[in-house]
Amino acid sequence: MPTTVIVGAQWGDEGKGKVTDLLAERAEVTVRFQGGNNAGHTIIHGDEVFKLNLIPSGILHPGNTCIIGNGVVLDPGVLIGELDDLHKRGVDTTSLRISANAHIIMPYHLLLDHEGEAKLGELKIGTTKRGIGPCYADKADRLGIRVQDLLDEKILRKKIVTALEPKRQQLRPWAKDPSLDLHAMVEEFANYGHRLEPHIAETSLIVHNEIKAGKEVVFEGAQGALLDIDHGTYPFVTSSNPIAGAACVGAGIGPTLIDDVWGIAKAYTTRVGSGPFPSEIEGDIADKIREVGAEFGTTTGRARRIGWLDLVALKYAARLNGMTGLCVTKLDVLSGIETLRVATTYSNNEGAVFDEFPYHQSVLHHSKAEYVDLPGWDEDISSARSIEDLPENCRTYLNFISEFLDVPIVLMGVGPERTQIILAGDRALSFARN
């Protein structure tokens, strides 16, 4: 496992944190390569539950160098809050390194995010209103504030003034908002810079050197492939690229240095916010899955939309990411459901059938899933630790997924605890030897 990229294969919230945490235990470097604090990982580590929004999961493992890459947009107040919380809980955070080139979420980004969603009304995208999109927009407009700018108060002031100038009309409703006071803003963010300075580094060089030295490196993405700004269900997407190729851009390494790509997918499908969802279901089964699976956002607490497993979308994600392995999480949530439906094609009102994910938004918005029904299982699988421990119908379900996607399943989650997993194939042998 020299270098492995962990990506979401659905609409996010697939359980990437648990898988990354498992791999980080053996890895020597963990890299977060995109997104911001609009995403969160819930990790059960020993008897404690950790909810991380920015800091890579590897921080819980001594000796693991944790890196926030240049592709991340960073709210320094949130990051410092996470650091303080980890300190209180006895976690050593001295190994954290932050790219000097990562962009900073400013107070005006938060205000613009709220304003943008309010203006869209019923057409709102469903952002987390954390300022992520406006920050990435400033990055593209070359008006961004970077981590390194926090270390020079004069540069910081000039860049804030330059960034605010084209936004004055939009920000007029908040003209007297104290968070937009220039002097206060410069002082606040310069103080953040002083606090974070020991962690700021040329992270691209660190990652490159560690890989060349033969270290095991895990790249950790946020959100999921179907929320990718280029390849997802635009405009109901995030503001960055959560797919595997972005690990190279967001960490500053070449693509030839990536060895494996693991896609993470739930045994069913969920989505937060607005946008098309062909396999969405409502009613008693959806309520049961939501309750048993604790399907509420780590960062926002919002209830997630529930759907049957969508293999049309998952096949699309496998192709986009070049998956070498699939991790199926939350299998245990499906125990007790008599019939499990799996979406294998889409159809529309005109009778057209699609076995590939539609590229045209109008087609996708009017598509509904067509299913293959598979028998469920009643057994409690939470204590299963090998494929042989699983009920026959559960194994059939997994085999159907793997054969449909032509991707091997390398890990299965059978409960919320980090030990409640089943590893398959060569990776299982690798972990057994260690």
C-alpha cells in the first residue's frame, strides 16, 4: 500500500473516515487534498468518538504525519478549534502540516454563501453555508487569501482590500457587520497566522519525499464523486473535485505516484441537499435505514435523503476514479429488510432506458431507477469478521455488486466500530501479516 487514494463513490457521507482511519494506522503519512469544513468524518477510536472536519484521520495515530494540502480551503478558526479539542483529549497534533498555498475562508465568504443560497430560493443548491464556494471562486478569480499571507500583515491587508473591492455591492447589506471591519479582520487573521505558523510548510515537497522514501501514504478526499464540480450532478455539487485525480493537484504530486484508488460506498445510497436522486425512496424502509444508519450529517446535523443502492451511478464513479478496489460500508444497516432493491438501469417517461449515467442534466432529472430485486437477510452480521461469516444472501448481494462493477470488494463494514470490518483479498493478508 505505498500510496492509496480514498474517495467517496456516491454523494458523500459514505464512511471514508473509518476506512482512512484503518489505513492510517499502518500508514506514515495522511493527506487531505480538497474540500473544506463543509465535510466531516466521524471516527470511533477506542472508546472515544472524534468528529473531524479538516484535520486528517491519521492525527489519531502517533508517528503519522498529517497534511492539509493546497487543494483544501481552510477556515482557520475552525481548524484551531479542532486543534484545541484534540489537545484537551490528549491527542498530539505536532505532526500536522498545512500547505502554505491552501486558500483561506474569510468572513465575507460566509456572508456571500448565505446570500447566494437565499437568492436562489427554491432553486437553492443546498450548500452548508460554510463559505466554501465563494472561497474557491476567489481562488479562481486570483483574489484569494492564502495561508502564507497570514504570516505578513502588510500583504494580508493589501490582499483583503483587493478582494473586497469587487464585492462591495454584494456586501452592502452587511456594511456595518463587525466581521467586515478591515482592521479587525487583519488583526484576527494575522493572529491565526501566528498560531498556525509552526504547522505551515511546503507540503508538496514533504509528500513527494515521503513517497520516494517508500513510506505508506494515504490521500483522503471529502464529499463524493457525484458531487464533483466537473463530473457530478451540476449545479447541485460541491466547489472542488473530490475524485481521485484531484489528489495529485490538491497534494502537489504527479499521477505516476498513485498506486491504488479505493472507492467508498454504502450498501445503500444517501444524499444531502438538493439535486437529482434516481433511486430515492421514502416511507417506512427509508425511515428505518435513516434511523439504524444514523443518517444525519456530521457537520450540519441534517437528515440525509435515502435511496436503494444505485449501481448506474456507482459504475460511473468507478470509471471516473479508476477504482482498483471498492469498500462497502454499513452492510449491517440492511439486516432485517426482506427484499433489497438494486438499481441497474434508469428510465424516463418516454420509455428510454439508460445503462450509463446520463450526461445531460434534463435527462438525469427526469430519470427513475429500474431495479433488480435480491433477497435480504435477517441475521445480525455485526460480529462477522470474514466473508464466510456472512449469510448467503449477504454474500450474494456483494457478489452482484462486484460483478456488475467489475471491481473487487476489498473491505466491508458491518458496524460502527473500527474493528467491525471484513477485509478481503491481498489487503486482508497484508493486515494479517502486520
